[in-house]
Amino acid sequence: MSNKIQAIAAREVVSVIRARSTLALLMGVVLVTFGIVFVSNAEPDYLPTAVDLLLPMEFLVPAVAVALGYRTIISDSTRGELDVLATYPLSVSRYIIGVFIGRAIALTVLLTVPLVIIGIYLATTSPDAPTFLATHQGVDSPLIFVRFIGLTVIFGLVVLAMTIAASALASTQRSALVLGLVVLALVVIGLDLLILRGVAGGTVADGWLTTVLSVSPTSAYRGLVFETVLSTAVQTDLQQASPIMSTVGLLLWLIGSLAVATVAVSRR
């Protein structure tokens, strides 16, 4: 990583730390995740906890990512910082990468800290002997929860990249908020509804369903959790998703969004 990208990333991290909303975001993630774990009737084991957290994370993670990223580019533009940065030997692509990395570090901390604390709680309350699942296929181990945390962070980074692209396309703070909400709506429910409509209307054949699901970041995340986390411990004959296609789908959203942001800033 070049020094210029590091400088931009460090600036973004400092901006997030200084923002009062950051503490509110962290407390919100903590309250939601801890509330789900303590309110659920599941035993304090890794697999049941991951199952309980999956659906709430599909809503919570995009909300946190949008809140953290929707003002990134537009704030620099309205304050004139983009004009100042243009006088430095800093390419637009490096600027976008630096912004993304800085916000990605902050998002990773916001998402992992509460989940790691929950993992420590599970480690201290779960039975000392490994719990074999009813199917006898695997053991309810900490690795299951570590995979869940990793996939959740990746999902958040993809939505963050989409939000940064929306911020780069916006012309005002208000339009940035609107576009951020559009991204949130698309990720949480919009793309999934389009896929369901295609399935119901017969547009999507059954053999292509697992591939089409990778088009939606939420469906791709959900499918990866089912295929690489839950199915490793629970026997099932139904394939929820294609891990390869889901991974490719998430990468395309990530890279494509950063490319859109780069083009949008270049044209300002």
C-alpha cells in the first residue's frame, strides 16, 4: 500500500473516531446483537447463535455500512477538499481506495467487536466437552462462529463500497442521504424481491436459481453462511447457494462500486 493511500485511509479513520455518531453506531450494534443472543431461547452454542444472528445481520450490517459511508465523498466535495486534493500528485483511484480502506477499518471494528465479545461469552458458557450435533456430521466448534464473523464483515464491506459509490454520485448532502437509503433498500429487500419475482414468474429456471441468487449481495451472503458455516455441521441435501458464484457476485459488487465511485469523482 502506497503512502498516499495510507494517508487518506488514516484521515478517514480519524474522521470516524472523532464523529459522535460512531459511538452511537457501536452501541446500536452491541445492543442489537447482545439483545438477540440473550433473548433467544437457543442454547449458548456457536451454531444456534449464528442461526439466530443471521437474519438480523442482513438488516443491521447494511444499515451500519450506509450510515458510515453515505457522506464520505460528498463531504469532501462540499467542503472543497476534493479541489485541494486535486492539486496533489494523488490519482482518483488511490483516493477512492484510501477512503474505502479507512472506512472499512472502522466498519470492521464496529462489526467484529460485539461479535467477538459474544464469541468469548459463548466460549465461557458452552459445555467443556464438544457438542456433537444430532446429525453426527460435525462438532459445534468456535470455527463456525469465526466463519460467520468473517462473512458478515465481507458483506458489510460490499455494502460500504456501494454506499461510497452512491456518495460519489450525489451532488448534495441531501441527495447523498437519499441515494444511501436507496442502496439500503436495494440490499435489504429490493434485489431479493426482483429475484423472487423472476422465480415466481418463471423467468428464472430452477437450475439457475443458485446462480441468480449471487446477484443480490444479501442472498450471496446468506448462501455463503448456509453453505460454508451451517452446512458444515448440519446435514442437508438441499443446496442453498453456489459458494463460488456467491463469492464472485460479492467481488463484482465491491470492485464495480469502487470503479463507479472513481469515474464519478473523476468527472466532478
